[in-house]
Amino acid sequence: MAPSRKKRAAVTLVLFMVFKKRKEYDKVKRNRTIWVKQHLQERHRLGIEENLLKDLLTQDRKDFKNFMRMDYETFCMLHIKVFPYIKKQNTYLRSAISSELRLAITLRFLATGDSYRSLEYLTRVSASTISLFVPQVCEYVYEVLQPQYMKFPCTKGEWEKIAKEFENKWNFPYTIGAIDGKHIVIEAPPNAGSYYFNYKGTHSIVLFALADANYNFLYIDVGCNGRISDGGIFKNCTLNQALQEATLNLPPDKCLPNRIKPVPYVMLGDEAFALSKNLLKPFPRSRPLNAKQKVFNYRLCRARRVVENAFGILTSRFRIFRKPICLKVETIDKIVLTACVSHNFLKKQCQEVTLNYELEDIPTSMRGIAHRGSNNASEVAHSIRNEFAEYFYNEGQIDFQWKHI
């Protein structure tokens, strides 16, 4: 039976009153008494820009470097590069946050990984404002620094220079870099399920990198979900595509010193990668190894660990990577890119001590990695690895290699 006219009118009246009350409540809610919290209004007088940073500069510059992860001169150099992109104009309503403070807050965020709310209490800049400009500053820092400090080699001369440094520092000739992946731990994004869940029991995205002999990143690929293995990421990345299409412009194959068989320029990886013509990995430990194979594994591990060291330096400098990052995946990608290019920038500005220690100084967990990957490599790839093994065991031997096998 249809409701009567009186009942319909009553229901309509009730709904109208509810809607009216809701509208009045929203109007009261929008009419704020203040637009900025009281403690944030004191930023120009009590903020870090006018107090803490100036005190660190005048009293102890080492603390400034620890606070900002770079000395004052390097900070000024970086600020000059990004200033045109991150500056904002003052208005009649309020003064803009200075470009120096924007850059300082971004670097402090990378250095500590503190939440935006914690940075608000430190800097007297609201968390909502910080969340807006940190991704922007990261994006501009990467765009400004990448062409100079993470330029991918494109000529035969550049590849030969990298290979010469590997030979001089790590006694591994014809090497154009070491590759590996690092899991960047994140908070599980909403509705992501197990998409980012990795074998370590955390949620992550993967930073895949190619590093040179001086712990600089030559190539990075960021954003792949943590479920994918390092080998799978390399197989689908642009670096491997260029390698397969022979567009890297590598130098021609050459004979190892005092050898007669030509070998190509190679990259070094661990057991997670598949053996190929331009990618060497250790002999599998699933079967007994002879002395020649043990020597090769030691020499490869000694040269390959530069990429592990690069990840270690990156994590030690930017401690945001030491705990789960609770941001959007797109923002995390920008943060990782910025940290990597800043790592190269700082290494070139600050001549750091080379990490040149031998295998006994490497944690035990890095020595005996369980066998992973496939043995379905081509005969050409096996013959190239055997040629390097013969060279290290005979003509290219070094005195201290025998005590490590």
C-alpha cells in the first residue's frame, strides 16, 4: 500500500531539517577562527632557518654537515642549481617559505626519515605544506643533477675508462659495472594486497642499479614491486634491452693479457642473475668447486661488492631507507631517484676514503650466498667465464687470492 500524502510530507520535512542542520554545521566548521596554528606563526622568529642552522654554521660546521648530510659550501652549490625551480613569491597575505628552507627540510627528511609531523615541530612549517613541496623539491633536484652526475656512458671511451678503473682497483679487467637490487621497504599501499610483498616478509619496491668501481651509480631502475627477483627486473629493464640490441656502444672484444681468445666487456652479478655473454656470475656452489673456480668466485665477489658498498653508503647517508616509508609509491620513487643522484653528487664533491678491504672483512652472510638462478646459459657464456677463470688462475693471478680459497 502506498504511503499517504501526510506521511510523505512528514518524511520530506525531516529530511529537509537534517539537510539544513548539516549545512549549518559545515558552514560553522568552515569559518575557522585562525588559519595558521599559533606555534607555526613564530617560524620567522623561532624556526630553524633563523636559529638552529645559523648556530650550527657559527659554532660547529661538522654538526651542520651531519644535520644536512653535506657541508655548507655543498649545500649552497646545490641550492644555486635548484633555486630557479623551487623559489616562491611573497604575497600580500603571507610570506612564502624560502627556497633555502624548502631544500633544508627536504634534505633533513632524506637524512632521517622522520614523519612530516615531526618535521613540523622542528621547523615550524605545517605537515601539510611539507607534504606538498618535498616531492616537488626531490623531482627538481633529480632533474638538475642527473645530466651531470648520473650521466649514462654512451661512448666507447667512457666504457673503457670505467673498465680501466675496475682493473686498477679491483683486478677485474674489461668490467663495465656491477649490478644488484636493493629492497626499499615501504608501508603496504591501500588495496595493494600482496603485490609488494617480498621474500623477506616485508613490502617493498626494488632499486636496481649498475655501479662503477668508485661506488657511483651509472644506471638505476626504481619502482618494480618487491615480488620480482633481481634477475627478473634486469631481464625487463632498459639496460638489458640495450644490451640485447647492441646499442650500448661497448668497445669490441679483446684478448685478456697474454691470452689468445677474445672476450667481451662484461657486467658482474651474483647468483640471482642468469649467466650470459655480457654478464658474469659465480660458479654455482651447489657442487664441489675446484681451485680455479674458487679463485674466479673470489675475484668476481671482490669486484662485484662495489654495488653492495654503494647501497651501504646510500643507506648510511640517507637513513630514510632504514625503516618503512609511509608515502605514496610515486613519491617514494622520486625520493629514491633523488637520493641516488645526490649520492653521486656528494661523492664527487667530497673525496671519500675508498673502501678497499679484503674478503675477510665482508660479513659472512655475503660470502656463502645460496645457489639461485638458472644454469641454462649458452655455451658461449660458459666459455667466456672459463676464459676469465683460466686467466685469474694463471697469467692474471694476484698474490693474496690464494689465501681466500
